[in-house]
Amino acid sequence: MKKIRDLIIKYKELILYVFFGGLTTLVNFAAFKFFNVVLGEERYLISNVIAWFVSVVFAYITNKLFVFESRTWQTKKICKEIFSFFTARVFSFIIEEAGLFCLVDLMGFDKYRLDIFGFVLGGKMISKIILAVIVVILNYFFSKLVVFRKKEKQ
């Protein structure tokens, strides 16, 4: 039990990031699906922009409070933190948006369907899942190394 507890303590940040990253991905997928229904399937790139924004706000709050435990509440520092967080996420968003366009429009992923226990995933959602793995990894490194970087104690 002590070894397991020590491993959990050692990898707490990564475990929390994976947990909240999973929740962020669910928020993103749910918003994407919702806006695909509201705006229409043909506007999937616009749906992805809106889903991205909603999920980035969710990710910022959970990363700040629970994952990287940033306790900075000064206006100037929060503005810098938010700016760098969103800037890093814009980079990964560009990768996701370009990836969606390539997979769906150029490579024809939209013609594919995946039936998992009666739950059918279309090509757009399959593409988002593939790209989500890449984006989550990129976002972890951006957040850890740039946004919520711990300052060395002098």
C-alpha cells in the first residue's frame, strides 16, 4: 500500500491532468456534438471553434485550481496566466482544426462509421478522438512548461 501511495503522490499532477484532461475532452466532444446539431453537420469547423472555446475555459479553471495548484490571484499575474494559457491552446487548436479539415475533407474520414455496442461514431467524431490524443499531450507540456511553470526558489 505504501508503494502505491508513494506512486500516487509522485505522479499526482500527471494523474490529475489526465483526469481533468479527460473531463475537458468530454466537454469539448459534448459541445462539438451539440453545435453540430444546432448549426448543422456541414458547419463542423465552426462547431469545433465554439467547442474549443468552451473546453479551454473549463480547462483553464481546472488546471489552475486542481492540477498545477496555481494560487496566484493578482490581476496582473492572472491576466498573464490566462493570456499564455489561451495562446498555447490556440497553437494546439490550429493543429486540431487543420487535422479535422485534412481527415474529414481531404482524406474522406466522414464516410466511415464505427459501431461500438450500438453507439455509432461518425467520421468527424473519430477524427476528433484521434486528434484529441495529440492535443492533450501538447497541452500538458505547454501548461507545465510555460503557463503554470513553478518558479525556482531563490
